Amino acid sequence: MIELPVLRVGSLPLRRASPGLRAVAWLCAALLSLAAPAHAGIGSELAEWLTRQGAAYADDLAGRGVAAVARELDELAAKSTSATVEQMVKRGGPGALTLVRELGDHAPDAARLIASHGETGTLILRQGKAAAVATFNQFGDGGVRILAAHGPVEGQRMLAVYGSSLAEHAAQLGAPQQAVLRALAPDLEKAAAPVQATFREKLAQGGDDFVQWVGKRWKPLGAAAMLTVGTLTAYKVGDGIAAAMPNPATNPGAFLTWSLPLLAVVLIVAGAWVLRGTLHEWLRARAAR
């Protein structure tokens, strides 16, 4: 059997020493551990980084000193993560830490917002403060994208009308589709609850395809006729593409222009498949030699 080394006080093993000597030994060990330098957290590194950026970050330091800012950042990292705080400081730009600091209990979530969206997140936080943080908590990155595209007032209004159905498709909806939703929001606000629920359901199902379908019918029909449960339930996923497709019988030139990109994609995929088979056969024949 291997005997583990025994801690000694002088020539005596610690377990054989008197209780008084054992107490003194453990007290000395405790004092030495307290005297050892503590491991520096992310705060020290980031505070020093801020001081190296010059006058642009003076407000973030706010005359507090490197040590005080380091402690502040370490406390923030303990409530979120070190990676979040690092991204917030380095991606958020001047003023990011000041904004987060001003939000008190909302600071950890504000740091996450800026860490995810960089200087755009800082701008949104400056405009919306606690309301922007609440939007981020409720709708995530998609909600922040809507605020960035439409501002705090219209963005909040659109999210109130369309909810998570809009936030989840925010990255896929182009400017024309978002413009349709923004223009339709005041009318949908006045619509009955079942109509609003049906619209959100169809938006969640079809995303930009549904908005394309709505855009083609909204102005000819008018908002009153468009915003009914019967009209909205007629939509099926894919109808928006069909609505955008020109009629080949009445407008063959426009149909050809519309279909060329789709035809090109089909040809590329088919060509890649044929090339894959040819290459596979060539490699098999070469290996058989």
C-alpha cells in the first residue's frame, strides 16, 4: 500500500501533535491563503481595455478608477456571464456601459441585448431604456430587429399588434413586407380579437409569403374586406408566391423574367447531380485499374 505524505509540525506528524500545535498550524495555513493574490476576473482586463481606448470612453469610466470599474464589471458578469460582459464592452461602443449602469436591476438583460446586437443594441437601449429591455426579454432578437428598423414607437406598436409571429420572422421579412405590416397595423388594431388572432396565426405559418399575399389583396379589397376571418383563412402557404407569379397567357415576357431565376436554380442542382454521378463512376473505374 502507498502511504500518503503526512503534514508535519516540526518533526511531529500533524495528527500526533498536540491540539494547540494543530490549531496554530491550521491558522497559519488560513492566513497564508488569505494573503495569496486573488485570481483576477474579466473586470480587470476590460477596465484596462476601456482606459486604452482614450477619451471616447471617458463617460463609461466616469472618474471611478480602474479598480472600481473592474469590480462593477465582475459583479455584472456574476449576474450574466463573462462572455456577455466582454461582448457588451467591446461591441457596444462608447456609452454602452453607462447605459447598462443606469438601468439598475435591468443591467444584466441590457448587457445581453448589447452583447447580441453591438452598437445597434446600444442605440436601441438609448432610445427605449427599460422598455427596450422588456421587448428584448419578451420577443428576443427578432423584437430588437423590429425596433431597429422602425424605431421605438412604431416598432413597439407593430410588436403589440403582430406579437411573436412578427418577431420570429423579422430576419426573413424584407423592407417591402415590413412596410405592408406597418401600414396595416392601425387597421388591425381596430379589428376584432378573432381577426387579430387569425392574422397572427397566418403570419406565423407563412411569414413573408403570407405578407406577399396580403399585399396583393389589401389595397384592391380595402382593409375592411381584407381583415375578416373568412378572407384570412383562405390563405394557404405558397399562395403568396402564386400571387406574385405573372400569368403566362397574358404576359409571357414577364412570366419568363420571373421564372428565369427558378429555372437557373433547377439547372444548377441538376447539373451538380449529374456531375456527382459522373465523378463517382470515374473514381470507381480508376480504382479498379
